[in-house]
Amino acid sequence: MSDDTLEATEVAEPEVVGSGARNNGRYRLVPVVLLVTAIVAVVESWRLDLGELTNPGPGLWPFVVSIAVTVTAAILTMVPDTEAYEKWTRLTTLLVGGVLSLVVFILLFTAIGFVVPAFLLLLLWLRVFGEESWRLALVLAVGGTAVFYVGFAVLLGVPFPDDIVVGTITRLIGM
């Protein structure tokens, strides 16, 4: 190794993680958005009836969870360490897709009931996120939907919105 090469390797400084474009504060965007969303959730859950600990209202647990998320998001906005943040990759977009699929599930659940949205959500998650074969994904989506419906609606008596599939089946068999 020549003296010039040796000097160049000794002088070279290691690149600091978090320098450059990440150091301008953009890494705080997600915690700030999360903080604003959590504060809105606190206010909206407060508007619901919180009830009491012995007789909780519909807003109690959303209120507790939103407080926890608010505290966590506030801490994340103040943490100066950018080394802990992951880079935005293709896998991150899968996370966004998963959250969006839950939003679609909730919208469809309130509009057409449980069976179709649950089947579609399970099929999407098993096929796209779980990378299962079509055969296994279809079997598990049908079976999972049936188990969840029987478990929650039939055995536990959890009231679901009117379901187009269950309503059609009960009309066909005359129940």
C-alpha cells in the first residue's frame, strides 16, 4: 500500500447517520402528525360518555389509548436522535397499505356488515402481506371469517350491523 493511499484512508471521516437531508427536521413529520391525530382522538373520545371505571362508557378505552398515543407522540417529537428512525422502503409502503385496508374494512363493515369485508381483509393480508398461495389464502379467509362471525355474533352475542350475506342466507333458508 502506498503512502498516499494510507494517508487518504486515515483522513477519511465516517459518514454521520442522520446527516444531510434527514437532519432538516423532516423526520419529525410523522410524530407531529401522530400527535395531532392523537389529540383529536382525545377530544373526540372525551365527547363520548367516559362513564366510570365500574361502568365504562363507549369513550373510556378510546380515551385511555389516545392519551397513551399522545404521550408517546409528544416524546417522539422531542427526541433528537435520528439514528433510531428507519428509512422509507417498500416494506414501509406495505404498512401504509395495511392501515388503509383497515380503513376500508371499517367503512365496508358499517355499510354492508361483517362477512364480505372480513373475507376481503383476510384474503388481502394472507395473499399480499403473508405471501400465501391463492388456495391457502382462500381457505383461511373463508374459515377465518366463519370462525370470527360465529365466535363474536353467535356465541358472544356482539351486535354487528345488518349483513348482506347473512341476511341473504337466512332469507333463503327461511329463518
